[in-house]
Amino acid sequence: MFELKKASGQINEGAAVWWNATNGEVSNVTGSGFYPIGVAVKAAGSSDTTCRVRLSGTPVVAAGA
């Protein structure tokens, strides 16, 4: 598990998370250039700055690539 910088907004436990390489943070929404990296293992509220993530270990390509 890794504690990663989180984008604004809430991420629920069990939600799929995406890595935004441009901003260097995880999010539970996707966009062009976002990479699916794993699952949130603990809920992170809007005011939290990090999110605990279990990485999937699967090679991925960016969304919209």
C-alpha cells in the first residue's frame, strides 16, 4: 500500500483510482492522460491531502491513449 497525494474531492474506500501524471496526484475520476493504478483501501475525504492506495501491479496505458 502507498500513501499518495490526492486531487480535490472525496475518494471512497474500494474506488478505482487513477494517476494524473501532469499534477502528480490520484483521483477517482478519469481523464485524458490519466493512468488506472489501483484501488483506494481507505476512504479519503475532501479535506484529506493523501489517499492510501493498493497498486494493481498491472502494466497500463493512459486513458484516451
